[in-house]
Amino acid sequence: MKNNPVATANSLALTVGIIYIVCRLLVGLFPGLMYAIAQSWFHDIKLTQLDGGSLSISTFFLGLVSSMISAWIAGYMYSYIRKFMKSS
């Protein structure tokens, strides 16, 4: 199987984008449950002081795009490093 950094980066960015959208839908449908899950992920740090306001469309897209760009960079770096490590 050929190691293609761009394909890996694209796949990771798309995966993160899908997870981001699903997460946002779940937060809208089940805010209490999602809050409890987030609290458990942060080892019971009290999240009550965080702003729980509604997410605007512009904030949603900013989070979506920035998370996908970060994932693309991470995917590219991972694939490039993997390719480098296999050749040495």
C-alpha cells in the first residue's frame, strides 16, 4: 500500500469534520448528556464556569474549518513522518 500524505491528510480532515458536525448535533439534542460526557473526559473538572451560550453559525463554521485544517496538517505530518521512518 502506497503512503500518500495528501490522501491521509484529506481522510483525517474529513473524519474530524464529520465528528465535529455529529458532536454539535448531539450537543443540541442532548445537552445534559453531552455535558456529563465532557465532564468525565476532563477528569471531573467543573465545567460550570465555562460559557454555555448558544453557538452562532459563524462560530460553528470557524470551529469546523479550523479543526479540519488542524487535522489536515496533523494527517500530513503523520504520513510524512511515517514515510520517513519506513525508509530509514
